[in-house]
Amino acid sequence: MKIILLGYGKMGHEVERIALQRGHEIIARIDKDKDLEIQRLRNSETHETHETVAIEFSTPATALENINLCFDMNIPVVCGTTGWYEHLNDLKARCKKENQALFYAPNFSIGMNIMFMLNKQLAKITEKYDYKLSLTETHHIHKIDKPSGTAVRLAEDIIENNNNYNSWKLNQCTMDNEQCTMNDVFPIDAIREGDVFGIHEVKAESDCDVIQVRHEAFSRKGFATGAVVAAEFLIGKKGIYTMNDLLNC
């Protein structure tokens, strides 16, 4: 498989390391010298093969442009950047209209996707009991979007599976301040500190006890491995895919 890296920061380097370990070839790294590298890629024939795929880990401000670039060049793209999903419907429409291939996910970690499943079950089961649900996510200080795309996905799944909540809200206060929550609003606390790779914890609390479902990433390896596996999955396909398709769930 030939891989184009869109974004060559810490995640891009980790994706490269995993891809090379799995026997794939990196044919382009598009980052700061973006225009020159894109022109070089357009002028070459290396991307004109059914075994070429792009893996996108950049920023919310550049992700949309990068995905559209891939569509322009008829290159399947795996996108792990979050913070741009307000444009998702437009991209889906273009993808379907032009018979392109897009794999997107707020989190490519297999463990985190298991937590997504557990989170839905927790939301369903606690709906008819006196439990208040909340979510805290913690990431490194360089993460731009707040709350994380993973936290938004967790919150949306809870709202979909628990009728006690109609919307979610980012708390602008401390975790100890109980005045931050409203009855039908699911609260998210977003913390940025140190070099934390990613912690997501959903809490269901009653007067009697507390249930906690937590995922903590120890490195970027799990995210990068999932993205490369998703790229392998996407080869030869058209349409829109998520981790549910990859995990067959």
C-alpha cells in the first residue's frame, strides 16, 4: 500500500512508523511545504494506483481542505482530525456524488471504540434509574479542539440512548462545582494539561453509588495503528466508512 501523509506532526510520524512496520510505503508527506509537495504529487504518477490512500491527521482548520484535495485527485482518505464535523454532511454529499472513498472517526483506538459500545449500554440501562451522567476528558496542552471529537461522540451517543438528556454542554467551571449541570443537559468537562495522550471518563452517579467507564491512552500507537488498519480496509472501496464498519458492529 502506498500512503500519503496529510499532516506530519507527532501523529503523522507515529502513523509513518506503524505503516513502515506493516510493510507499506510512504510516497508523500504533506505538511508545512504544502503547496510544493502537492504540486510534486500532482506531477508524478505515484498516486495513480488503486493501492494509494491518504491518512489525514492535521488541524481542524486544514482537514476539510485536505479531504477535498484527496477527492480532487481521486485518492481514498482516512481522516483522524476532529473539530470540523459541521462540514461533514457536505463532504458526505460530495463523496457519494463523485464516488469517492472516505473513512472518518473521532478516535481510531480499538480500546476507545470498545468504550463507545459500553457507553451506549450504560446510557440505556441507567435511563430508568436515578443516575446523573457526566463526562470528563483530558488531553495535552497542544490539542486545539475542546471538547475532543471523542468526547462529543460519547455525549451524542448518551443523548441518543438516554431520554433524560436533550443536549450536551461544555462546562466552563471546575469539576467540583455542582451548579454547572442542568437536568436535561449532559455536562462535559475538558481539561488540557501536560502531555496527556487522552483520557475519557463517563460517570454515572446516584445517592448510593457511582459507576465509571474510563479509557486512557498510554501513547499514540493505538490511534496510529487503527488509522493504518482503516487505510488497509479502505483500499478498493468507495463510499463512507467508520470504525463500526471496520469492527463489523
